[in-house]
Amino acid sequence: MTFLAALILLSPLAMAIALGLFGRRLPGRTPGFLAFASAGVSFLCAATFCLRLLALPASERALSLPLYSWISVGSLDLNLGILVDPLSATWATVVTGVGSLIFLYSISYMQGDSGYRRYFTYLCLFLFSMLILVLGENLVLTFLGWEGVGLCSYLLIGFEYDKEQAAAAGRKAFLVNRIGDVGFLLGMFWAFWSFGTLSHETLASSVAGQAVSPWLALCFFLGAVGKSAQAPLFVWLPDAMAGPTPVSALIHAATMVTAGVYLLCRLSLLFAHAGWALMVVAIVGAFTALLAAVIALRQYDLKRVLAYSTISQLGYMFLACGVGAFSAAAFHVTTHAFFKALLFLGAGAVIHGLSGEQDLRKMGGLKKSMPRTYRSMWFGALALAGIPPFAGFFSKDEILGSAFAGGHYVLWSVGLVTAALTAFYTARMMTLCFHGSSRLAEGVHPHEAPPLMGVALSLLKWLSLFGGLALGVEALHFRPLHEFLRPVLDPAAEVLAIEHLSVSTMVVLLALAAALALAMWTLAKHWYLGDRQVLRRWELAAPAVARWIAHRFYVDEAYHAAIVRPLGALSRLCRNLDTHGVDGLFRGCARSAAGMGSVVRLLQTGVVHAYALWFLVGVVVFLWITVG
């Protein structure tokens, strides 16, 4: 068991080292296939662990596998170990499974790129860091993985570092995430001071039955806000689109951005005892979901629409955690990984077929020239919009049902409105991309993606359709994923006394959400395929609203005015002080010494009788001063 668990981590790490050292000697696409094989090995090991845990009684589904004693100082005793329980095994399986398909897709997508070997080295290192994050036995290991994915995201977003936009986006992602990381660190220090442990299992048992300071929980929440791009720290995620499209899929689907949700689920018992902290989580999640959905309505960059969609869906997951439905959040993480990876990879196929074009206004009519990509993306779009029986319908509406069951009717209403907007902007994106008349630039000839990219799209397509049905339908009391996660997440649900809706109420809510999603889908398709004057009239009727949405509510501009510009001015001031003040002082001293040396050097002639004359003058002056 220990070897199998270690293999999950060592497979991508070993491949990252091998490609980094010897990748240049490998021909053609060999680095890509080797990286895919290493991710596949990790996936098989993670899936095997899930099956083994299923065979164990619920009370025995937590296996702590210490490798060796790592840090032992005073009362701090940390093992370098692996924690395999239903939560970590589920996350590891999703990360490695979807990650493997993204690796497979990248083999063809990145073919011919000068940084091909470097790209797959970064991918393997990213996967290793994410697995450390979810499988680490204690908070310190989780934090190391947390920082590792932050570093790798910086490298991958700025992969094309010769482009200023990509380099700036990588720096922005790295710096914004550091704000959240401060909260994570403070939370770790506070947790150790309060409970004397950083082990996940020991911390959960220590928290049970005790009141926890809400501010301790909010420290960890700040870390989650930064990593999972919640308001107000979501500004890095849309800019991360500057990286290659498979990187966007890897970061936005099942890996980095879900790390914050994993942290909340892992510390669910701590949050359950933290009083009003959970309500803060729910409010921030609902606000972020609605804000990002509204912004997505007016985006024309294909990848940016999907980026804001990711932020909105992450808001749903935080809303679920905030109302105590941690298993619903994990459920939505899983289904979201399927359909969002499919949409991003489908967008990559479109961009690949259009020679790099990403503007929806310059697309249209691609249904005929790219039928395979069209069919695949429709599966992902319907799942994102929450249309039954696709995967997103079941997980999203379980979150809404949990909010309704807990009496959080305002949050439920916000979630329902967000779901309606999601259906609208998703239909808008698909209509502008694939339907209507062609608006392609002259000389652009769309074509389908290579076979390997098509394989990844096909597999994700069926997962987006059947994933929700296979993992759980609450209205039918068929909930295999929830039952699997019960040993880890149920203690928090018991503390919060989570209520469940009756079957009839759940069916009514499901029908309402489905009808609303279908109505908004139809409306968007009519507006963007039919009478476009409706949109023009709306923009003329409310120009300020349209302008604010188009400019993303000027959040980036506000950050620039409040933080970037003042810090830039301060840095220029410090540079001037350093250049003209400190450096000027030392340069002045040097010049003075040099000047004095030049004067004294005039007296050093090398003529002996001249020195004797000066000596005589000196003696006369000395005697005149002392005697006279």
C-alpha cells in the first residue's frame, strides 16, 4: 500500500526530473508520450486506492502512511507522509484522470513548439505539486504543494515569456496568490498554537467538540480565496488565459483552482465549529458566482468567457461549503472538471483550427467545418448550463437544494439567478462560435483537430454526459460519491445539523432550475442568432450598465489605481533616493577623496632638493607658530 501511494507522487516527479535533464536527447513527441504515461500511472494508482477504500468499512477508510520522521522540534512533530482517505483519493483520481487527458491532448497541440520538452517538464512538476497538496498528511505538506502549484502556474502561464502579455499574466498570478498564502501561513501558526498539531487527522480530532475562533477559519479562507480566485482576488484568473490553452484547462478544470475548495473540505470540521465564518464563505461564494456570471455576458474572447465561467462555478462550490454541503461541493468539483476541461480543450481545438483566432466576433458558422469539435463542445456547454441529464445539472442543483434546505433563501435566489445567467452566456458563446454566418478573416481555413486531441475530447464528452448520473442523483437517493465521502465530511454535517429536502420539494426545485436554464438558453440563441437589434436597443437603453459590464466593473482598473500605481510611484521614489541620494553621497565622497589626492599629487614631484625646500618651509612655519 505504501509503495502504491508513493508511486502516485513519484511517477510525475521522476518524469519531471528525467525530462528536465535528458529531454533534449528525445526525438519528436517522445517527451509528450512519456509525460502522458507518467500521469497515467498516477491515475491508475489513485483509482486503485479508491477501489480498495470502497472495499473497507466506512470507519477504516483513512490510511495514514508515514514515510519517515521529517521535523521533530519541541512539540512540533511532523512526518513526511501520505494521507489516503476518501477525500484525498477522490481529488487525486480526478486530478490525475483529467490531467492525463490534458497531457494526451497537449502532445499534438504543442507539437512543433520550441519549448516542447520544457512544457511537459512543467506539466509533470505541476501534477506532482498538486498531488502533494491533496495527499499530504499535514498542513505543512499541503502548503508545500500549495506553493508548488503556484510556482508551476507562474511558469506555465508565462510559458511564452518572450510575449509581454504572458510574462505579465504569470507575474500577476504569482503575486495575487501570495496574498492568500499569507492567510494560509497565519492559519497554520494559529492552529498549531491553539491545538498543538498540524496533522490533518489529529487536528480534526482536536477540533471536535470545541469552539474555534472564526478568525482562525477566515485565515485559511483567505488562502482559499486567493488560490480559487474568489472576490476580490479573482483578477489573476482571466489573465491566466495568456498561457497555452491546455494550461488553461489544467489550471481551470480540476487542479489548481480547486485547491481552495479542497482546503475547505479538508478543514470542514474546523469551519463547522467556527460560528459565523461559514456564512462569510457562503456570501463571498454567492457574490463571486453572480459577479463573474454578469461579466461573462459581455466577453468576446472565447477563453475569457470560460475563465469567468470558472470563477462563477468556483463561487458555487464556495457557496456549497458555506451552507455546510461539503459533499455537494466535492461533487461539483468532479463534474466541473469533466465539462470545463472539455470546453477549454474544445476551445483549444477551435483556436488551433483558426490559426490562433480567439475573438467570437470573428468566428461563426464553424458547425459545418468542425463538426466533431462542435458536438464535443455542445456536451460541455449543456453540462455547464445545467441542462438535464448532463453532469452539471445534478451537482449544481444539489448545491442550490442545500442552500434552500438550510433556509438560506437569499443565497438560493442568487444561485438561481446565476444559473440562469450561466445558461445565457453559454448559449451566447456557442451561438457566436458555431452558428450563423461565417465572420472569419480572409485566408483563415478552419479544420478539425488532430486525432489525439479528438480522443481526449471524446472521452471528456461522455464523462460530461454521464458523470452526474453515475456519481449521484439526490432526488433518487442514489449518491455513491456522497456515501464514499461520508467518513470525512459527515462529522461537519452532523455539527451543523444539515437538513435534507423531501423528494417532492427537490423535484420541484430541479424542474424550476431546468426550466429556467432552458428558457435562458433559448432566449440567448434567439438574440444572437436572430434579432440582434434587441441587443443594440438594450445597450442604448442602459449604456452605463453595458459599459460597466464590458469593462468588468473596472476591478482591474481599481486595483491599478489603488495598489499598482501607488506602489509604482513609491518604487520610483525609492529608486531616485537610491540613485541620487545614497549613491550620490558615496559618489561625492569618492570624488572628494579623488580631488584631494589630485592636489596632494602635485606636491609629489620626485625632486629631492624640492622636498628639502618644502621641509625647510615647514620647519620655519612650525617655529613661527610655536615660538611667535
